[in-house]
Amino acid sequence: MLELAPNSVINVGVGSIPDQVPLVAGEERVQDLLSLAVDSGVIGGVPMSGLDFGAAVNYQAVIDHACAFDFIDGGGLDAAFLGFGECDAQGNVNASKFGKRTPGCGGFIDISQNAKKVVFMGTFNSGGLEVVIDEGRVRIVNEGRFPKFVKCIGQTTFSAAYAQRCRQEVLYVTERCVLRLDDSGLALIEVAPGIDLERDILQRLPFRPAIIGPREMDPRVFRNAPMRLREQMLDLRMEDRLSFDQETNTVYMNYAGLRVRDVGDLKAIGDAVDRLLAPLGRRVHSIVNYERFTCDDDVFDEYIELVKRVEQTYYLSVKRYTSGAFLRHKLGTELAKRHVSSEIIDPAKRNAR
């Protein structure tokens, strides 16, 4: 779950672990900050799990299957969270053939090889594995009979070599460790708290992965308390919210979900804008996204004064957007009092025109 990123389109695969991702996204209240999708053509909302997989609650759109794969094959996915059956030392994955059973690949190849980032999710072993999490620490009570990390996989459903050529980011997340696909194959980068590296991981692998660190897996994953992913996603560094397009001489300010709480936040905004625009030595056009933006009353007047300073110092023109009627009225009224650009556009009405 900590690999989820705001403003991204994420495919969720079938399986007892990947299809839990939307449920946790709902618990953490982040489903509106990204677009979860399944390859049946459902986009947005909270995809269902188990026997209901393929449906979704509060979805934004449903497109036909062929169009869904046009989107996938065209590189539309920012990330995919998928299960895996077997994995070898090179990072190749088998999700389609196990002994005499051949469930097939479905859309696995299209999704896994075209997403910009892939997170394979599964237990380290299967078949009788028992794990206890006690006070944030992982303890293996009974090992599974069937290892998932093997010398030779039964069939290649995901090609690590192709992913390496495409510079694809690939992670393999289990209950006891996290591995990453590097240039030479698998690298062990994280170990769960309570897990012994040698006894619980290395001795149970038929190969020796590269070992980088490893650092401890984020303890939030192993606690019952919320992980506060929403706060983490919304507290983006200001530098990551600003971008400048040289060709159009336009600065884009993504204030979506931003909460301005105190003078420290005001300073962070002002400093980031100054660092980006002051060196240009000229005025620019600006487009500002205010979706889900909030500013505490204690510093609202100071924020409007900051907006006025930035406009008068740097802007040729500015367009501000939000679908929130109250915010449009409040911002527009205060900006008009200060004789600066006060139009706040409703994107829904703009699209309707």
C-alpha cells in the first residue's frame, strides 16, 4: 500500500492479496486521490474483491474490454499490483502454469509488461504457511510447503529481461521481505521486523539475491492502526507540485488536496514559487488546480496576500480551477477585494461548454 502514488492510474489484479489493495485504499481514504482500475473495463471507485472481483463501488467509468486493453497496451497504467505464483533469481514470474494446471495468462502479460511500475504481491511460501503479527513484529509459526521463489519457473508470464530493457520499476512484496528487480536480477532491499534474514529468508531461497541494506519494512504495515496514507499523499513537497513548461511559458501549480495550516506552510509555498519563477527573469502564464484545497481560517488572509504578491510579481495571466462552489466563492470574493484576478473556473461547466 505504501507504493500507491497520488494522481496515478493503478491496475489491481485478481488474487487473495492484490484484490485487497482497493479495500485498504478505502480504509485509508485515498481512493479519490488516484484511479483504481481492473482490466474488465471498470475505472475509479473501489474495485471489489473475492467472487465479486471485476465490479466496483462508486466507479467513475466502465469501458468495453477491448478499449481497456488499448489503454493498457498504450502505456496508460502508472502502476499494477499483481499476484505471482513463482519467481526465479532473474525476476521472471510465472502466473499461468503450475504442473498440470494451466489457468492461463489472461491479461497478465499486457498489464505487467506495459505498466510503468509493477508490484508483485504474495506470500513467500504457500500451502500451510502460518504467520503471526505480534506488536508490530512478524513471526513464522509454520512454513509453507511450496516455495514461490524457485530455481526454474514453470512458464514465463513476466519477462524480467524485457522489463530491464524498458527500465521498468519492479518490486516483489511478501510478508517477510521486499525484493527489487535490478540490472543483475533480484535484490533484497527490505526485511520485516521480527524476521531473521538468514533463517527465514536466505536459507529458504534456492539462489542468493543481491543484498542492498537491507532496511526494515515500514512498521505501519504490521500495525492495526491506520497508516495515514491520505496525509502522506497530500503532504507533497511544494517543489513536486510546481512545474514550468518552457514552450508555452506556463507554470502549472497543482494545489489539489493541499491544506495550508500555518505560516510555515505559507513560507514553503512562497519560497518554492520564488525558486522556480524568479530565475526566469520574465512573467509567465499560470494554471492553478484548487481541487480539494483547504486553508485554515487563521492564515487565510495571509494566504490571499501571498497569492496577490505572486500574481503581481510573476504572472502575465492566470486561470484557477476548482469544482468546489464554496471555495470558488470564498477565493473569488477575497481576490476581488484585493483587485487581482478573481475568476475561479468550475471545470465541469467548462467541459460542458
